[in-house]
Amino acid sequence: MKKLDVEITSSAVADLVNIDEWLHEIEGAAKAHKVIEQLFACIETLERYPMRGSTVPELTDITILGYRQIVKVSYRIIYRVSGMNVYVLAIFHQRRDLSSALLGRLV
């Protein structure tokens, strides 16, 4: 299987920075580093297995299709596959209400 190109969008990078800063403050540097490392490792798997994630229920419910998610260490990695590219669009804590946040970003 051919590898796809994975691009982390600027909004997803901002999400990672916010996650890192929040975890740094609440849990400490070691925990923040570990979580960010695990998220990046998960994102890297999308090169070979882009369809492994499930659909995003909040979007599917309102007939917005084509977005997928993977849950890793309590965070939802939201992405879209387009041709030979995978675009990581957002990374949110799984307890966060994504309906309004995702609609503003993805539509």
C-alpha cells in the first residue's frame, strides 16, 4: 500500500499547543510530553491506515460526511482523506461538545 501524505493544519497545530500548555500546567511537563508524543504517533499511522478511524457522529447526524476520527489518550483527532492526502483538522478532548466547535472550523 502506498503511503499517503499527512498534513496537520494550522488549527490542529494550535490545538496541540493548547493541549500541551494545559497539560503542562495541570499535570506537569512529563505528562504533557507523553500525551503529545502519543497523539503524534497516532497521526503518523494515518499514512498507511487512513480509513481506520470512525465517522464523526456529530457531523454524520447532520449529513456532513467525509470526516473521520480516532480517539487516543482521551483526545479526538478529526481528519479528512482527500485523494492521496490526509488532513488533520482538529484535536479535541473527547468530553468537549464538538457540534459548534467543528461546524465553525470545518464548514
